[in-house]
Amino acid sequence: MFKRIDWILLLSLMALLVMGFAVLYSAAYRMEFSDVTKNYFTKQVIWVCLGLIAVLLLSFVNYKSIGNISVILYLLNVLLLLYVLFLGTKIGGARRWISFGIVSIQPSEFMKLTLILCLAWFLSMARGRENSLWTLVVSLLITGVPLLLILKEPDLGTALVLIPVMLTLLFIYGLRLKYFIALILTGLLSSPLVWLILKPYQKSRILVFLNPSHYQYGAGWAVIQSKIAIGSGQIFGKGWLEGTQSQLNFLPERHTDFIFAVLAEEAGFVGCVLLLVLYFIILFRGIKISQMARDDYGKLVACGIVAMIGFHIFVNIGMTLGLLPATGLPLPFMSYGGSFLLTMVLSVGMLMNIYAYNSHY
């Protein structure tokens, strides 16, 4: 296995994790940093270590074997989502977590990867039925069950991730164009209904996106401060731990949703370009690995992971720049969050696994 490691992918992952540590340390520098149980940086290090250990163990298992148990993993994850709705820990009006003392896990984050594994397995088994409406209906059911459970928490941002993942897998699978058109038209026609079922704070995020200055002292504060932080970083940034918007607590949620603004303020345009280059390498290697895969399952899993990570990057950075509504989606390998970070690291581990079992043969 050591001889079949995708070193470009591995080194890019390690570089992103190191950069994430540095930016998170700065973001959390003046946020309850003395209390070990609330130390974001320390918890992040622990989660990264757990993720790398999991990737190491994953390297000894053929990804096809994981596909064979993907339905079981999916069903277990759905049960966890049901548990969260009734017995999960409620924080800030949302019930999304299962707590074990000082540690909490978020099953909805794990569902992102679990859905990819399960839906890719189903589509690979349904090869030859690309023109069948049955394939589309089952795919919608596999995606729709966790999507509705996650919306119920409520967690609109995480639920939205499942949609481009499903569409990407169906596209790579070769679903008929007429079905894609039908899905798009259904989405457009149902948009007024979606607005009616949105929570008040979710509606306010969309209104803030349309006119942030009107809500500059309320819901629009975070986006305005984020844009100020990004612009003030200029070319080379203000230096590590020297960002005024973050260190003086003007920028809210800077360790999660708006961590890109911390990087831009302290590392400037140069730091942002470096981050985007590392992201590009991860996504490019994912696409190459999908092309390298000799089976449908490996190809679909790799494409699904690329879609998931790419969607997170696009939405989070667009949100911090004020180009997209704030959805609460974290930035891969950078934002604080144990379950999210573990999911991202395991996703790259799956890409490395597909590479290992399709190279040198």
C-alpha cells in the first residue's frame, strides 16, 4: 500500500490541515482559549489525529468491500438522524448533535459521505437501466430520506449539499437528459413552497444577501464584517494573529462559517491564492482518480466526493464575499468542527483508497 500512495493528494491534504491549524488558532486566540474543554484548536488537533488514523485503517480495506456494506452504513446513519430529532442535544434552537460528555458528533455530516457510498453502490448495480424512471425514483428516495430528516433539525446548509451530490452521481451515471430537465423544472416550480417552509432565520439570510446594508446592525453584520476583513488584508495580509476584525471580535463565527475571512485578513491575497491552489489540487486529483477507476463504483464515489468538497468550497467562499446567501456551510479542512473535519479527511482517504487499488495493475 505504501508504494501505491497518491503522494500529491496526501501532501496537499497535509498542507491544508497545517494551514487550517494556523488559521483556527488565530481565530480562536481570544475565544475562551484558556479553558481546555472549550479549546477549539486542541479539539481540532484531536479530530485530525482520529481522522488520519481512520484513513490509515481504511487503506487496508478495498473500497469495493466498503461498497458492499454501504447500505448498512446508510441505514445506521439514518437511525442516528432519527435519534437526533428526538433525543439529540439542542443548541441555539437546532437539534443536530449527539453528546458524549465534552464530545459531540453531528450525524448529518457523516451522511454526506454515507450517501455518496450508498447511492454510488446502487447506481453501479443498476448499470444498464439509465433510461429507467425506476432508477431516478429510487435515487430520489435514497437522497430524500436523509435530506428531509436534516431539514427537520433544522440544517438547511447541510441538506443542500446532498442535492448536487445526487445530481453529479446521476449525471456521471448517464441518466437521460429529460429526467434532468424534469428535476430542474420541478425545483423551479416548487421554489415558492420552499420559501413558505423556511424558518424565519433562514429567510433573513436570503433577505440579507439581497440587501446586506439594510440589516447592517442585525443579520447582515457578519457578512459586512467579513467583507471588511477580506478587503483589509490586501496583498500580503496583516500578519498572523494581527487581524483587527477577528482579534477585536468584530467578526462573528470566525472559527467556523467565516474562517476564510480570517485567512484573507491575515495572509492577504497571497494566502487566499495558496489555499485555492491546494483546493484545486485536491479536486483535480479526485477527477483524475475517477478517470483511473476501472469500475463504476470507484468512478462514482470519486466524482461524488469531488462534488461534495467543491460545493462546500464554492458556497463558503461565496458566502464570505457576500456573493451568495449565508447558509452555514463550513470551509473544508479549515473550519472548526469535529464531525465535519472527520468526514472531509475520510473522503480524501476514500480517494486515496480508490487510487491505491486502481494503480500499478
